[in-house]
Amino acid sequence: MPVAYENLYPARPDWPLTGGVTEALRAHGVEVGEGTVFFDVPRVAFTRAVDAELGPLPLRAEDFRGAIRVGSGCYVESGVAPTFHSQPVKLTSVQVNDGAPGRICIGDRVSLQGVAVVAYDLVEVGDDVMFGPLVTIMDSSGHPLRGRGAAGEAARTTAAPVRIGDGAWIGTGATILKGVDIGDGAVLGAQSVADESVPAGAVAVGNPARVIKQL
């Protein structure tokens, strides 16, 4: 049986926004630190994935309060002004059936440009992290490997926390998959796909990403 999805959007670039981005997000329980600047409107979503055989389980905005945090002094670029390819920043917290929503915790002085983050469990970003454009971070594949469309598909979807350490640098177009730790001060090269953790201070490149040197 299929999975039913329901979404609530505290902010979407294609929907009218009353007031500023920070105010709209805080009104929906998204924590935004002082001095964080939003250029244009990101796509921020609360998503509920429900196995259809369980019947309707309405999405409740209060369940997601505090699920997404953006620290102080961050720069969040969702516009078309940058020189390089970009798109709206996308932050999505997913609640599976009646479980706890996934958490997105972004530290202080983080720079994001067109970054997409999907959390079923936890995506944690440290302080002073730099993201190139069009980075994707996901702590779950969003579906099981087998039995797509069968009963319990959502419940069988697995997740594992993703952590990015202080001062890491993530190159343009990189993808970070579930269960990966990017160590403090590490560099993940452009277009790389990280399916294994990267030690602190290391440079990793490629698909799959592998360490090529230590800084």
C-alpha cells in the first residue's frame, strides 16, 4: 500500500509571505538565531509520511516545534543573484507515522546557498561551516530497498544521523548520505558523494568520496 504524504510549509519561495522570513519561521516554531540573514525565501517544510493502512494521521504543526534550528550569524542564500548556479535553500523535517520528527540543527556562522537538507532522524551542522551551491544532505534514502509500495513501507524506511563538524567546507554539488560524519575542518570536494565518514582535517573527493590527503 502506498505512503501518504502531507506537508506544511512555514516558508516557500512560490507562496506569499507575510512579514520577513525570520518572523514567519519563528511563528512556526523554527529556531532562528540573532544576526542570521535570509536572502530571498527558502523552502522550509514539515512533512509527515504515513503508511496508508494506518489510516489518516493528520500533520500537527506543534509536533515540529524546535525540529529545525538555524544558529546565529548565518547566511542563507535562496536567490538567483549569486554568480554560480543556485536555488532556494530547502530544509525538510520528516515525521514517519507517529514517530518523532527529524531534526535539523545548524550551528552559528554557517553559509548556505541552494543547499537541500532532509532529516528523518538528525542532520547536525557545526559552527563556521561553508557550503558551496547545490549541496544535498540526507539522513535517509526516503524508502526501503525492498518492498516498495508494500504495507509498512514508511515504517521500514531507515535513517542514520549525519554530522558535519566545525569549520568543514563542502564543495558545490556534493551529496552527503545517511550515517556520514564529516570531521572538523574537513573538505569534501565538488560533486563528491560521501557514503563513508571523512576524518577531521582530511580532504575527500570523488564518487564515492575517498580521502586523498590530510591538511
